[in-house]
Amino acid sequence: MLKKELSLVLNYALNKGFQIHPSAFEFLENVDVKKLERIIKEIVREKIKQKSFQINQDDLENYFGIKEDKDLLGEYKILFDPSSKITSAEGIIGYNFLFASRFNKLKRIISDRPESKLLKTIASIKSSKSNEDVYVCGLVTARISERNITKLLVEDPSGSLEGIIFDNDLQKTADLLLNDQFVMARIGFGKNSGFIIKDLISPDIPDQSSNRSESETFAVFLSDLHIGSKYFMENEFKEFIFWLSGPDPVARKVRFVLICGDVVDGVGIYPNQDKELVCQTIEEQLKKMEDLLDKIPDHIKIFIMPGNHDPGRRALPQPAIPKKFNPGLWERENVIMLGNPAVISLNGVKVLMFHGQSIDDIVKTTPGLSYDSPTNVMKQLLRTRHLSPIYGSQTPIAPELEDLLVIEEIPDIFHVGHVHRAQLDLYKGILLVNSGSWQNQTPFQASVGMTPNPGIALMVNLKTFQVLHQNYNSNLDNIL
């Protein structure tokens, strides 16, 4: 049924002897009603000059300057998805495989460093005495600061080593190391058979130039919708989807939407959650999500990964949301269901997607990091080349045969959610995007002093890496 305002302005054109093509009806339904009358009158005036008495979609696209770009690319590839690789080994044996895999993968990464030519096993340096400094690598198993020294315990497959750090600047570097993080250390031999750590080197990301799209295609980055919660910003999200279907020049260039976990609020995630739900079952929540996403134009590819609120396995890495909960999502041609983490290529631009559960552990254990600046935590993950280094804390990690959380593929864009704070940054040529949320502040967030900035849609031009954003939150203090 046509809007009243649209009917009135179309009657104006019809009374002037014009025919309206059906494609123009659909286009005009997405135009701001306040501008409809002026737009139709101007088009009618121009068409009368041309002695042409039909209004079609081409006329409207020419008016808005948004003629469809036939050369606009919308190609994608899945470079990594853990869903099919998850094996779930069991118990101590499984975790032995996991940490052996972590060590071997990160040792291969750090082997590009010139210092790696001097690497020794921990067992070999403990059984010999040298006047020359040597290098070892391993996982940090303990860090102890007392008085004016810092002790670091590092372990490789051959054994463990306790080194002492005296240098003040190096102690500050050590303070930022995470438990179970991989590190390379330059070791000197003390007079009393002790080991002195003289340098610490993380795998880190090398400086690089980014891959870019050949055309000015836009990707939209979203996270943490929490559909099913009464705090979900449903009207604002609908307004954003309405914009995607409209005549805005940027909206017409959007070909990808990336949703980075917590698409629904889940059930039984925390005590008394049912009191904050408008959809009481996972199936209801996912059906509501499907109905909302159904309004996004078919030419836009939608990538969906799970977070800690979504159904399926909670431990990392997570497979895609199980098909049994909502087969309809899986059957849609423009919806791609992914595990967490995942790497995708959008017109050649590599995007690493990770929901971000490990941010909780890192903020709690690392001085100077906070939920208010999630991109600083994202930089820390890139330095460690691992998405969840800390084992045995709040984030559950499954005992896989292979560590699928090592950052082997260097991304052009690193996309994370989880903390409900939209923020942007750059690190060594990588665009960091924390895409915030579409859920208003919950009572729990208020009780712990967390202030989200929800309702911000972030859009990246994949050719220029220019980032645009639209704030759908009525709160004027809601800023990016």
C-alpha cells in the first residue's frame, strides 16, 4: 500500500498527463517523504521540456546522480573458516596438541626475523655456558615483578627457563606480555649461572601496504545486534536497513554487510536474562533476525559469524551458527554463515573477523588497556599474532589439534565487536574497526560503568579505505 504522501505527489504527475513506470514506484518508496513533492515537480518540469511523458527509474537515478555503476565489483572469497576444521581433541592430550601447534606456527612466523638465525632450544642453552648472547623462543608461562626486577618464565618443547630483567624500559615491555603469549628473548648468561633477558621480541605484524578494491565498493561493518533483547534498537536498525535500500549515493555502492557476532541476545546467557527478552527462544530471535535482514537488497552479501550470545559452541574457535536453529538463513543466496574467527576477501581486500571475547581477559591483566579503547587491545592481539593468547581465564578455548586462533594471514582490515564501543584506528597499515553495537545500555552495563555508543553504522570504501559513519542514535552525546 502506497504511503499517503507518495500517492499525493504521484497524482500530481498523473494529472499532468504522465505515466509512472512500476520501477519508479519502488524507488520513490525509499525517498524521504519531505522531499517527494519537490523532486516530482522538478522531474515533471524537465520531462515536459523533453516532451516525454513517462517517469521511470532512470529519470530518478539521473536526478539523484546515482546511476548504477556497472563496473562496481562485488566479489568475495572465504579464505578461512574454522567450521570444517574443528576437531575437538580431548583433555590434556588435546591441549598438548593445541599449544604445540601454537608454538610451531608462531615460530615459523618469527623465523622471518634476522635474529631467528641465532635461536637455540632452552634445553641446549641450559646445558652449556657461553659468553655470547643467544636467542630462545617460547610461550610465557609466568611473569613476576618484585622490587626492581622482573622475572619471566618462558617454555618451549624442550623445557622452561626463568630469566631476570633489570632494564627499566624492558620491564615495561614485559608488563605488556600476556600469559601463554609467544615471545623471542635475547638471553645473556649471569655470573651465578642465571639468565638475564636483554631483549624481548613479539611476532608482530610487519609494515605493509594494503590491498585495495579496483572499484569504490563499500562494505558495512556491524556487530552485537542482540536481537531478542528489549534493549535492541529495532527502530533504529530498521531505519538503517531502509537507508541501504534507498537512493543515497553511498548506499547504492554498498555490496557487503559484515556482522561480527552476537546477532541475537541468546537464552540463559546470564541470570534472569528472561526478564530482559522480548523473544524467549533462540528460534524466535533468529527468525526475527531473518525477517529484518530480508529487507536488505539481494545484491548485498551478508556475512554472519557467532559471538558468545549466539547458539552453538561457546569455546573458541566457534563453528558457524548451527543450521538446525534457522535453516532459512543458510538457504538465502546472499547470506554467508561463518565461524569465529574468519578471514574473507572482499574485492581482494582481506578482512579478519573476530567477535572479540578475549578482550575481557586482556583488559583485566594488562596495565593501560580498557574497554573504552578496544582498538588498543586489537593492536595487542596483532602484536602477539594471536586472537586469544590467555588460556584458563574468562574466555573458553577448546583443545583443538591445531591452534586456529593464530593470525597467520595478515589482514588489510581487522573487524572486532563484543565491547559495544565503536572505534577506528590504524596499525601498520591495517584498518582497525570495532563496530560497536545496536543495543542500548543494559542494567548490567550501567552497574559496572560501561557506556556503549550504539547505533553507529560504519562504512568503508574498499578502494580508498575512507570510513564513513551514520549515527542512528538520538543521543547527541553518542559519538564515534
